[in-house]
Amino acid sequence: MNIGILKQSNFEPEEFFKSEIAKKHNINNYTDDPEIIANLKELGNCLQNIRDYLSKINGYDCPIIIHSSYRSKEVNKLARGRENSQHLKGQAADISSPKFGNLAAFFYSIRNSNIIYDQLLLETNCVHISKTRNKNRMISGKYINNKFTKI
């Protein structure tokens, strides 16, 4: 399947596969699996909606940085990701928007919007968001001492 279908107004297909871990360890982090590409397309639509929403409420463009999205099994293991991580399925991204403001404000703006997501997690260096193509649980929270706390 052609990754070109992942193109959004403000996101290039390559952004969903970039990984500092893959680069450092010379790992190919691309896939052409149709199921994963379809999941990334859904996730990309969600990220574009977030960018459009944040830019609208602020009155200026608020770019989103994708720090990590799709992860191959090898990259996920090196990233210490969970064995059932949605990154492996192309359903998750770790994002930030420095121009928007701090991570907590970014997190709460997404959480308080009408944007549909599966998980929204406030992490130390990013916001983790996941989106599925069917049932989205709208779970938001953070981990404190390895224990999930709803926010």
C-alpha cells in the first residue's frame, strides 16, 4: 500500500515513521502493511483535527510535532514500549506543540475538545494520543509511579 495516502494538510507521510531510535540503530521503521497504513490514516486525520482546532482557538498556527508514531517490533522493544502498544498497530503518536504552550495546557485543550480519541496520556516529554478505526474509549490520564490515574 502506498504511504502517500497518509498526507494531510500539515503532515507528511514520513513523519509517521520517523524514529530517533531507528536512526541511531540503523533500523528500517517503515511498513507497507495495509492494516497499519489504514490505522495511520485514521490517526493522521485525528492529528490534523487537533492542529486545526488548536490553531482556531488560539487565532494563530499551532504546529504539532510527531515525536514517535508507528514503531516496528524492534524499535518498540528498544523504546521500552509495551508488548501490546498501539504504536505497533499505527494507532498511536507521541506529540507536542511548543508554539501552543506547555504540555499540560496542550493535553487539557485536546481532552476538553470534541475530538475523538482512544487514549490521551500526559507524559513527561509529550502527549500520547491513540485513535482506532472503530471503538474509541476516550480514556485520559497519566501514569504516576507506574499506576494509571484518570484525569
